[in-house]
Amino acid sequence: KKQGTKDCHGSPLGADEVAAARQQLGWSYPAFEVPEHILKSWRDVGVRHQTQRQAWEARHSVSPNRAAFDAALSGNIPQAALDALQQLKQKVAAEKPKHATRQSSGAVLEALLPVLPELVGGSADLTPSNNTQVKAFKSISPSDYDGRYIHFGVREHGMTAAMNGLALHGGFIPYGGTFLQFADFCRPSIRPAAPMRQRVIFIMTHDSIVLGEHGPTHQPVEHIAALRAIPNLLTFRPCDGVETAECWEAALLNKDRPSLIALSRQGLPTLRSRDGKACPDNLAAVGGYVLAGMDEKRDVTLLATGSEVSLAMQAREQLKAEGINAAVVSMPCFALFDEQSADYRASVLGTAPRIAIEAGVRFGWDRYIGDNGRFIGMSSFGASAPAEQLYQQFGITTEAAVKAAKELAKK
């Protein structure tokens, strides 16, 4: 009676319907009984495949590629890859380029390519914009599977689903790129990667209203907050080239969870450089840290991510000139920061009034800034205009941060 109706979906069939199904299918065996001929067929498959497995193990034991194969399947990151990232950090700190973090991510891939052969990437038809393919990355084609780069086409959900499949197979570290705005198309595959505990790296560029003239259809404002809400997903938003390398390192070292790295379209100054050197420790790996003003008595604390960290640093300098001490905290990953000890989090956030600055919606920030904190960011969709005009239009400016800091410091 229920065949071909919605009643078969999501509710028990009932004894009568089960009996009718048995009759329709010609199935006369009792419940939970596996007929002997079916059981024998399954066992025969096991015996046959056991022989094949033993033959494979014999070949594997003498293969010249055994060590490389085992290393790839282990999921461990070789020291050579970590050394390459450290060298890149120091190079960026010494040269202090003003690069978009999407460009910095491309530099990370250049560094990793020779030393991490299990890295396989692609893009949903946005390769030049995402900076996801370096020159030495050969493309995979229907006639040649020897490459390490996949042109997925305009199919974000399909791309991220395929990335999950590569991770589940083992031996690969998949990454793929698109615009952050299109994370909604990827979300049906991003979310399963989290409970499946798969190391998949989602590269999302053009991460805010600073995308510019494309307008609100392409400007993500709520996406970062929504992605941060997914348990076991590490959502990163680095502020410069040094932090980008650190976010990549953290994503690689977290074997049992996916990561998303949100990257800027516009050039950003190098902030993580002191006397031309970068701190050898991975500060992004703890999710949040004091970038400036650690040893000062604070009048106010400015928290920011990504492109707005440089804005916070500019506000700090203006406030300092007026006798107000502002610490700047970079918060590249909320999830990792929340995993740190209560003492560490308290030392970073401090007891002074707090202001959060991010070119996205406020959701998720209140647990850090408190009831009396201020938020400088978005409360609506964006608009079509040059990047700097958009910052001014929506009040995401150094002047706004300075004004809010002065008001809080007086209280």
C-alpha cells in the first residue's frame, strides 16, 4: 500500500507492510537470517580477495616506492615541508612585501610543491583569481593522470565532494579554491568533512566587501561567521604573508579535521616582522595572540582578523600619539583560540575594554568583546564601489576604531 508514496520515507513501515514487501519480493526467510548460499558467496569473495591482498603485500614489501607510499598513507607532514614553510616565513619577514593573502597562499604552494608530493589541488574555474596553481603543477587531463592539479569547472559542490573523496581514499592532501561568497555552494560537502574528520583544505579568496565593484552578490559578509559555527572545521583568516604560511602549516598538521583559509583580494602590509625576522613559533596555531602592545598597560584592546588587522595597527599608532595604549590582537582562527587554556585566553584578551574589527557580520564576536565591547564591521550586505569607498561607506575605518577606543577608554 505504501509503495511509491511519501509514507515510505521517514516512518516505520509496520508489520503488514513488511509482510507485503516480503511477498512482493519472494523473500521467505525469517528476519535476520542470511541464507546459506548468499553467505557462501560473501565468504568466497573474502577468500579470493585475501589471496589478492597477500599478493599485493608481497609486491609492496620489495617495492622501491615502499617508503614514499607508507609516508603518504601515514598522513604525517615531512620535516622538509615544515622547513620550507619556516624559510618562507623568514623570507616574507625580511622582504616585507605588500601582497594579497591569496598571493601569499600561492607562494606557500610554490614552497610545498617539491617537498609534499601528496598535495593535490584544483579550483572551480577560478585558478588565476584563487592563486591555486603554481607553474610546476601539471594539470590532470582525460588523457593524462600524471598531474597534481584538477580543473574542476564551475561546480563548487562537486569539487569539494571530490576533495572529500580524495582524503577518504588516503595518501592525498586535497585542496581546492573558489571565492568565499561561493562557500554556500560548497557547504553540503564542507560540513561532512568535519564529522568525517578528514584533512581537506578549502581555499576561499576575495573574502570581504573589499572585493569591490562585483557588488553584494559576490561580497561575503555572513559567510565567515556561518563557517565558524561548523564544529571541527578550522576557519582561518590570515592578516599577511607570514600568518598565511602559519595557517597553511596548522591546516596540514591537523590531520583529523578540515580547514578553510579565507584570503584577501587586496594587497596587505607585512605585519609579522620584527627587525626583519618572523617569530619561529606558529602563532596562528593558537588561534589568537597579541600582535602589538603585549608588555604595555592597556587602555583598550583592538581585536581583528585578516585585512582589518592592519587597520587596527594604524588605529593603535594614532591612539598612541594621543596617549592611549591600545593592544592589537590578531584572531586568525576562533576554533583554535577557544581550545587554549583559560589563562592564555585571558592574557590575550586582557581586562581593558575591547573593540572587534572585521569586514563581516558581528555574529560570534560578543563572547570575546563582552557586553560593553564595540564592533566595527558589517550589519548589511555590501555595495558596488571601489574597495576604499566601501570601507568608508560602511564605517570600517581607522577613524571609527580610534573614535570607539577613545570613548571606551574614558569610561
